[in-house]
Amino acid sequence: MINITLRSLSDIEKAILIKRMPTLYKQIESLILKFIFIELVFIIPLLIYDHFSPIASKTQGIYCLIVTMLSVLISILITIKWQGGFSNKKLIENLNSLEIEDIHIKTNRALKREDPEDFGIAFYLEIFENSEPKTLYLWGQYLDMLEYEKLFPNTEFKFIRKPGSDEFIDFKVLGSYFKEEKTLPPFDDDIFKSGKYPTNGQIFDFKIDEIKQ
């Protein structure tokens, strides 16, 4: 069984998202990285040109000074226009109008997929939507500890996310632990290179019995 409810964030969920927002240190770090990248974009053509046709040191100095000022300005403008500036105030205000999916699951069948390389284990879980069998795919390191503590797979659980997102705001087990029916090998490198692998929280229209490997 799967039940999806669209609703607003609770105060606790808002607090979780606020805690995940970038700190001032991270914002400054991001600004510095943008500055370095933009500076290099301007400086590299000068270095190439100077290699084939030497430029006077004074001209180089003036050019570098102008480029540095432009890089700082562009970095700040990008941060303000596309990242909300150096404060999370705008991001926090947007939470008031954010709509989320509250997804409630009941199941008693699961297949496990082994972890390829510290990405976390994965599970295929049988669910029914309007009496039609479907398959829910969960994947991530958050499942490793739950499995270790014998809490997952679980007969009942719920997760909160932005609609369609593969990142969960919250994940809770509500029922009883049960053992998966079998364990599948990890995805091979070809699947990862092709990008044709499922994402965390993805729901498939096929039955769990159709999964062979």
C-alpha cells in the first residue's frame, strides 16, 4: 500500500531543512571558488597570448587588476541573484509556501541490492496503488544503519520529500522488521556510466517479481 499526501511543512520539518542550509562559512567558501574559476577564465587567455607574443609587465599588471575586480563583482552578483545572497532569509521565507509529499508505505516483500561502492544499499519493495502492484526503490546510506539495527526492510514506514525529489527530508520506520527475499548484485559500471539506474524514492509500474538481476 502507498498513500501520498500533499501538504505544507510542519515546524519540525522546517527546522530540519533550515539546519541543512549552508552556513556563512560555506557561502564564503562557495564565493571564493567562483572567484577563482572566473579569474582563471580571464587569466588563461592572457597567459596563452603572452606565450606567443610577450606583453609588457605594466600592461599585464593593469589587466590583472581589472580582471580581479571584475571577478569579484561577477562572483558577488551570481551569489546574490542565483543563490539568495549571503543570508538564508529568502530560503527560509520560501519554506512557508513549500508543498511536500508525505508518503506512507505498507509492505511485506522486499529485494535487496548490494552496495556497489559506499553509495549505500538499496531495496525494491512491493507496494499497491489503487490495487495495482508496483515497486518502490529506495537507495542510500541512510538504509545501512537501519538494516544493521534490524529496522529495515520494515512492514510500515513513511518519508517526507519535495515532490519527486530523491532526497528525503525525513524517514521513519513504523512497523516491524522482516527479511528480504533475496539479495541482488550491485549495478555494474556500465549501468552507472549510462545513467540508466533507478533513483532513491522512484516508483515503477512493474511488479517486484519481474526483477531478475
